[in-house]
Amino acid sequence: MRMDVKQGSVVMSIAGHDKGRLHAVYEVNDPYVLLIDGRRRPVEHPKRKKAIHTQLISTDSPLVHEHEAWTNRKVREAIRSVAHTVGDTDLMKEDSYVKR
């Protein structure tokens, strides 16, 4: 597993039915990560996925420093913020991360 992926990082799924979607890393259990996005995968029901099926987008997310206080709203806002910071229009098109 890549050592740079840590709790609170924002990753993009590169395989599976959720390919291309952004998620926050809820927990790291080598070789798996638990992913959440605040909508399809809320904090209460994280998605277990092999870490090799994800691509690191950012380790600089507000979620990195406040794990105990995560809510679905905070997760959505953090993912949206990272998508805007990266400036990738393909990432910003995804579902509900960008208000229309």
C-alpha cells in the first residue's frame, strides 16, 4: 500500500462501479481503505476498497485534523473544496460536489 495515503486524504476511485468519484479516506487497514463521500457512502457506512484501486488527490484536507468530528456535511464540503483547489473540471463535475 502507498504510505502517503492517510486518514482524511481525498482520493479518486480508479476501479469499480464508483470509478472517477472522489472519496475521503475514513480509515486505513492495509491493504484496504475505508472510503466515505457524505452522500452515497455516508460516515455511518464506509466503502471498503483496496488501496491500489484509488488515486491520491490530496493529503491537505480539513478532515485530516478533525477525525472525531466528521459529519456527512463536513465530508462533502472537504471533497468539494479539494476539487476546487485542484481545479480539475472533471473532478468538479461529479454528482453533487459542486453546487449548480
